[in-house]
Amino acid sequence: MAKSISIRSGLSSVLFWSVISAAFIGPGTVTTCAMAGSRFGPALLWALTFSTLGTIVLQEAAARVTIASGLSLGELLTKSYGSRIRWVMTTLFIAVALGCAAYQAGNILGAVSGLSLLTADFAFLSPQVLTLLVGTACVLLLWQGSTRLIANFMGLIVFLMGIAFAYVAAGTSPAATHLLTALVVPTLPTDSLVLVIGLIGTTIVPYNLFLGSGIGQTQSLSEMRWGIVLAVLIGGLISMAILLSGTLVTGEFSFVMVADTLAARLGNWAGALFGFGLFAAGFTSALTAPLAAAITAKSLLGWQENSGAYRAVWLVVMAVGLTFGLLGVKPVPIIILAQAANGLLLPIVTIFLLIAVNNKTLLPAPYRNRLWQNIALLLVVGVTAFLGLRNLWLALSA
């Protein structure tokens, strides 16, 4: 880290890169982490340690390539391989857009579920009304077009959400030695493999690489590293706090059960804070999924920001999410297809990234990977390839 970076610019960078944390902390993360804590206690915390560090490695590499070359990840791929892989670029965009559209419904429904817990006494606020309110707020924020404003707004929401879950997690009081062991020692309790894959997969997500490379061109290397490391660490700590909060829950898992259990154990404030955290997770992800799809289109297909095509991408993603949200159903077939597509997408993107950060033609020596960075990236690529094949197998089996 450059020592010349000021506290103000450092905090601003952390807030800016909190968009990455907001993207991976969604209702799916809340559900997976809380369920992992409910079923296995803190034993699976190590999966979040790995995935948090893996996210830092991947995001730093993607942003470093962009800062050094002046090109986003998609533009770099196009320049390196030209029209020969135009079909690959189109396929990658379709896969990302499909995944964003499919999971947007879950994001909106998660935000509405959190609001429903907070507004249970107001009968006129039906789920449909809350869905329209959430959707309208997202559209207004996205329409104004400033990714920095959106990033800063979501950073504040993530920070408040972190306080909420950390406050609840503090009530679990696990033994310090047990907690430290769970953070660094991998264990696989019986029937825990699917949740381990889920914990890693909800943190290391492929579209975040395009999202990060598409918004970070204006930063210096030191600002980028400072911002990504701290922002992702904060996101990882929030995920860990959610998992620890889940250790208080026993019996059948549901959002209402979690809120009621926390309220019974710690007081009404804990249930209310969980409701706020769930809303914040859903709302921030409901912003980042359409934004990530649009920025991916800009990166891979060259569509300019604020153009009609660019806005059409995020509007379609938002419309799909709102439609299924208003119907109160989940697009299960589309989610299964998106799971298969994104299962293949993640290792492919990480392999392209590994090649890019070692490209002597496009990157000056100070920006290329060192040996330890290549080892770390290869480890992440190996694990993500396993996750991708595993997710594909699960999707095909389903």
C-alpha cells in the first residue's frame, strides 16, 4: 500500500469498492450462512475465510489489469483474441445476464421479506406494495446513471447491515479457541459439502469481476488495493456474523423462524435487526445484479454507458425480477439453467484472468503477477473450477 494515500481517500475507496460486498451479500448469502450456522455451528467458518481471501485475489487482479491497460476485462479479452472469440464474448454476456435476471427475483423477494418482518403491524403494506416500492427505488437509483453514487449508497447500507448482524452475532459468545479453529481449519461434517460449496459460491461470483473492472479505471493502484482489501474483508466479516447469528436458530429454517428465535434469545431488537439486515442484503443485491449485467454488456460487447442498449439490459433484468416478485414465485427452471451457465462461467473467466495478469505485451512489469500471486490465483482457479463442475453436475441432476 502506498503510504501517501490519505485517510479521506482511503475511506472513500473502501466505500466505493463496497459495491463488491453489496453484490455478494444477498438473500442467498443470508440464507446459506444462517443455515450453515444453524446446522453446524461455527464449524464452516473456514469456507468463508477462504472465499473472502479468494475474492480479494480475483478482484485485485481484475482491477489491476484494468488500471494498467486502461481496458476493462471484457475489452482486454477482445483485444487479446479479437473476433476469433466474439462468440465467446456473447456467450459470456448471455450467461451473466441470465444469471442476474434469474436471481434478481430472489433479491427483490429477500428485500421484501425483510421489510415484511419490520412492517408486520401495517396490514396495508402487502408484499405486492413492498415489491413495487423496492423496485421503484432501484429503478430511480439506476436511472440516474452514476456508478460512484450507487456504490457509495450501497456501501453505507452494507455498513449498517454489518452493524446489525455483528450486534446479533455478539450474543452468541462462542469460545475464542473454538472460533479461531473454525476460521482456519477446514472440516467437513456429515452432509455439509453442499453448504460449503454454497458458502464459497455465494462469495466468489463471476459477474463481480466484470463489475469491478468496469468501475475502477479512474483509481490509482494503491487506492484500488486499499479499497478492495478492506471492503471485501468487511463483507466477509458480515457473512461470518450472519453465520454466527444462525447458530442461535434450531428447528425448521425460515426467515420468520430466524427472527423469532433471535428475538426470543436476545430480545425484540435482535429480530428487528435481522429483518433490517435481510432487507439491506436484498436491496443492495437488487441494485447490483442489473448494474452488473449492464456493465458486463459494456465490457464484453462495447455498449456505452447511458446508451439505450445499456439501459435496456438493466431494465430487462429489473423487469424479470419484479415480475416474479409480484407473482410471489421463484423462477426455478431459469435458476437451474442460470446455475449451469454460471457454473461454467466462473472457471472460464478466472482462467482468462490468470492469462491476462501475466501478459507481457499488454502489462508493464510492475503490474504483472509475481510468483506468489500466480500460486494464489491458481489455487482459486482450481477451487472455482471444482465448484463450477460441481454446480453444473447438480444443475444437470436437477
